[in-house]
Amino acid sequence: MPLNARTIAVSVAVICFFSLSFIGLTSGLSPFICWKRAILGAALAYIAVVCAVKVINAILMNAMIANQMNRQKEKNSGDTDSKDS
């Protein structure tokens, strides 16, 4: 079952937004600059997480398909061995 990229990315983007806002606020920047940097950071985090989750999903799906093919191959080879004897 693949991971849901959107929910994970939104969660990370929200955390990133508030983290960057707080860091900007404590460093003495104006609220407008904090907001712009936080939005940009959240957007970049969203894009990065979506790409990462898609790669992870591809790897997981490949592993699941390979595992299922190995099971099928073992099942088929087990059937032919019992027929030969």
C-alpha cells in the first residue's frame, strides 16, 4: 500500500512554515519578511517531500512486486517438483 504523499507533505510544510516564522521572528526580522521566507520555505519543503515520498513509493512497489514474483516462482517450482516424482 503506497504512502499518501499529499498528507505527509502538507504536514511537513505546515511544520516548516511555523518553524521558519518563529526563527525569523526571534531573529528580529519584520513580520512581512518572516511571512515571505516562511511561505517560500514551506513551498520548497512541500515539493521536496512530495518528490521523496514518490521515490519511496516507487521503491516499495518495486519490492512488493519482486516479492510477489518470487513467491509465485517458488509456488510454481514447488508444483512441478511434486509432479516429477
